[in-house]
Amino acid sequence: MGRLQKQVCQLVLDHFEKKYTKELGDSWTTIREVLTTPGCWQYAVLLNKFRFPLELETHLHMKGYHRLFHETLSILPETLKCYINRNPGKFPSQRHQIGKLKEYYILNASSLLPVLALAVKDGDRVLDMCAAPGGKSIALLQCASPDHLHCNEPDISRSRWLKQTLESFVPKAQMNVISTSELDGRLVEKFHPELYDKVLVDAPCSNDRSWLFSSDVHKAAARISQRKMLPIIQIGLLRSAVQALRPGGTLVYSTCTLSRAENSDVITNVLNSCTDIVPVDLSDLASVLSHEFTFASHVPHGLLVLPDHGKSWGPMYVAKLMKM
């Protein structure tokens, strides 16, 4: 309810107007309409395979929800159950209760694309490098049973949030395969070189959707000036992830911004500076999910979900790399 009452920050919108009209062309008009109208936003319900009762699915069906991933393809794990509604609105969240698992997690459905692209299998050693608040870690555990899931979050307060999320969704018996840390992700390569089969780098980014509703115009102005520094941090995180990956392993890089500088330009930089990695084509994933998401055309090295009318998901950029 609070989000609906917030006002769009004109300073940020003007910044986006200048930048994204140039980068996205005519698409920006629709994207702007969706991003600046929270009343049309949709939310997804990710079921927790460790807890959800069968009657929850019946209740969701009665409320007009349907399965987001209904195909039985290998890239869409049967154990990952996510429901969406064509209509805007948010299913009520559940409070954290010590000792009691939550039945579901509310999220932007496009947040699951990096998880699907990573394609974690049973027995994998997995690193979620920038894990808070924990939604993608939870989604990874819905897909498979890794040998080890390392959830890293350098910010102390966000790390506490991450640990609470894990406690809310993962049974104690399963927690023994999960570890947490508060490392700067750029240092992970030093502590864990070539250790992981799969690495997720859901990088800190501009976060266009929330940034538009900045209530403090001075902080918004500061973020505009700081925005050009983000790609440097993102490149550092991605290079560290490459070093933490074993040969033959794969990593996924994702952000929730439309910014080319924070998306494909970051991947291009790392591909040019790391000779042992190659991009992995994600067009199969896009073709399977094109009925639920609007994807930008001709995006270098990855996929970009564009917020659209009736498909208000995103922004979400996803790219996949393999270490030779």
C-alpha cells in the first residue's frame, strides 16, 4: 500500500528519459508507463517445496493464478512451482516466525530467469555471490539439491536479512549444505579459487524500478552521479566469479536495470579481458518463455526483460558464461 502512495522522483525520471530514449528507442515509452504506474505491477508466488500445503495451489487457482512454467522441458524443473496472475496486485506476504517455514515467496517473476539460466543440478557446488535478500538462493533450492550452496552477502544488515530468509524457507535438516559469508565478492576468488560448478552474480545495480520512487531528491542526485561507478564494481565481481569457477563450470550474471553500461557492456569487458570464458546462448530459454515475458531484441550476450502492459515483469538482464 505504501508503494502505491509514493511519488515518482522527477529527477530520476528525467535522467532515465534522456538515457533510455537513446538506448531503447520506441520501447521506452511503454516501459516508462509501466514502471511509473505501480498499480499495474504484477507479482509472482513461488511455492516452497519444503512446506506448501496442497490446498494452497487450489486457492491460487481460485484467485485466477496459473503456473508460470508449465512446460516439462529440462530447463524448467518440475520442482520449481511459480504462479502468476494476469491481473495486477500482490498476494499477501507471510510473516517470519521462528521455527516455522513459510509456504511461499512473493517476487518479480523475471527474478527466476537467472536461476533457470544457471541450471543447477543435484550435487553441484554453487556460489550465490550477492545473495541478499535470498530469493534467488531459495529458488535455486527449489530446482535441485546442491552438494553445497554458499550464500555470500557483504552488507551486514542485508546478510542478516538473507539468513532470516533461509531460516524461513529451508528445513534445519537441509541447512547443513548451506554456508553464509560476508565477503566482498571481489575477494571470493582469493579464498575459493576454481571451487564452484555454478556461480550466480546477481550484481548490485541501479535497480530502476525502486530508484524511480526515491523519496529523497538529494540521495537521488547522488545516485545519478555514482551510477557511472557501478560497472567498475560489477566487472570486478564478475572477474572474481570467473576465478572462483572450476574449468567447465558456468556462471550467470544478472541485474534489475535496463542500463547497457551495467549489462552487456560489463559482459563485453570481461569477455575481452578473460580469455578462458565464452558466452552461452540463452535463446532457447527466451523462446520457451516468450509468451510470459517481453524480451528486448538484439541484446548482446544475453536476455533483457522489458516491463510491458500485461507482462509487467522486469527489468531483468541475464547473461551466461562458461569457463573453458
